[in-house]
Amino acid sequence: AFDVALKKSGKTVHVAEGQTIVDALAGVGIKIKVSCEQGVCGTCLCNVLEGTPDHRDVFLTDEEKADNDQILLCCSRSLSDTLVLDL
Ligand code: FES
């Protein structure tokens, strides 16, 4: 489990094991646009401001994943305790 801190809205949301970031955000009324929900289409792409994503998608290239500045919110998680998102 980890937290996502939302820079623009000033909210911090806890993401439990077995819950996606999209689900956790929906729980506080933040709706993320999704399509495939499997890390394939790129619809749920979001910029990462701080922290290290645990990339579980097949959309970003290995190079983009290594940059750690973007995340697919439908499937990827976090390696750091807190991930700061541009939301
Ligand atoms: Fe398709 Fe997240 S909804 S990659």
C-alpha cells in the first residue's frame, strides 16, 4: 500500500493492496478517464512529480518507464511510500 499526493488539488489518497490508483481516486470523487484498464491504451496517463512508480503497463517504452515521470493510473503502483501526481 502507498499514498498518492495530488499536487493541484492538495489531497492525499491512500491506495490499499488490491486497489488501483484509479479506484482510490474515485473514492474521493476524482474521476480518471479510463478505457482498457489494463495498461495498454494510454488513456489514464498522468505526470509524476515525485516518487518512483512501479510500472505495470505495456504502454510506456522501457526508456519512458526509466524516466519515472509518467504513470498509467489504471494498473501501475508505487515503489515509494508516496507518489506525487500532477492532479
Ligand atoms: Fe488503458 Fe489505463 S485505461 S492504459
